[in-house]
Amino acid sequence: MPQTSLPDRAVITVTGEDRVAFLQGLVSNDVAQATPGRAVWAALLTPQGKWLADFFVFAEAERLLLDVEAAQATMLVQKLSRFRLRSKVALAEAPELSVSAGWGDAPMPPGISAPDPRHPRAGWRALLAEAPAADAVPADYDRHRLALGLPAGSQDMESEKSVLLEAGFDELAGVSWSKGCYMGQELTARTKYRGLLKKRLFPVAVEGPLPPRGTPVLREDGAELGEMRSGQDGLGLALLRLPVEAGQALRCGEAVLRPTLPDWMAQPG
């Protein structure tokens, strides 16, 4: 029953009567779909449509809670607060809450918890004042999400450079195409409906020493196809230029990478 706390995550509270409408106009997904027991995965973009941060939105009574990268929590509070204007909303970090995750047959704890909305096998996430007894470590969870091909924020995306569809936000339920306008919507919609996606993250099997993030990925003829992103224990994600052939051998540092197509990924092209 694998479950573990995630110390690299933090929690932000969003309170006030305008909290849903406030976030709705800023983030990529439909915040109104977040209800007790149901979380929403969403991203904050630049006005030009480039990734700044992503997070899980939980709903509880009179507040929303954002499960975010700990290193981005202060930045997110500051950046989102700039858009408050006359909205009746307040944002604050919540150090009293910690983030936990479970997968496989681990039972979801009561309280502020919900299935991970990205994939049926992703497991669950919980925001708790006291973390449940862990029988795994964060590295185990990292291997689990790499095996599914799930991106992990700044480990796999670049601030003010990455496009959501490069990271699978469409197939992984991170974008609403019907909720109305939000910041950065124009580029996201144009990329989808005009078929402008030129590269994307692919899960890769790593044969050899794990290449550092940013290591160029090369074809056998030496042409550069992309670069390595996060990885661990023979698993990784790499940003690769389309089209990509599953199983083809690619060079990356001293390793060979072999891309795979997970069951959730739309076939490129």
C-alpha cells in the first residue's frame, strides 16, 4: 500500500466569496469543477501563454486549497495577489498542511483528499495536518509518476517558455476548452486547433547513466531532437521534436534513450 509525504510540495489557501471567479479567469482549467473529493489540475500562464506554474485545486467549505511546488509557493501568492484588484479574495501559504500521495491499493485518507485527476492509475493526493504513516519515500512516488509519463512542474517544464500541450495537459485533464477566457488562453487554443505542436515530453527508458537535465538528445546521425528533463532509475522524460518513433534508439550523454507512448498520449500527428 505505497503512500508517502511529499516535502517538495506546499499548500496555498484561497479564501473570500470571489475565490472561484478569481481563479477561473486566471488558470487553464475549470475551477468550479473542484468539489470535496474531486481535485482539478490547472496551470497559471503568462499573458503570452507560457507556463509559470501548475497545481492541484482542492475545495473545502469556504476555501480553495492549492497543492503547489514548495519552491514556487511564495512566488505564486505574490503573483496571484497582483490580480485581486477589487475581488473579495485573500491568498496565504498554509504551513500547517502537508501534501501526501498514495497509489496502487493505498486507501485514500479522509479529509482534504481526492483522486489525482490526471490519470486513473495516478493514485490520490491529500492535504493533511498530520501525514499518514508512510510505507514509501518520495523517490518511490517519483518513479511511479515517471512510469506513467506524468510531468512534475519545473522538473520538466521551463518558466515562461513551455507550452501546456508540450507537457500533455490536454490528455491529462489540465485544460478546459469550454469554460471561457483565462490568461494565456489564446496561444493554448491556437496550438491545439491549428495543429502547431512541434515538440512534447515523452517518457523514455534510459539505458546507461542518467543524463543530467538539459543534456541534448541526438539521433544516430547526430541531429539534435531535444533534451533530457527529469529522470530516475532507468526512467525519464525528454522533450523531443515531433515526430517521434516509439522504441527508437537516441543518444543522450553516455546513455541511450528509447521513447515510449503511454496509453493516455494522443498519437503525434
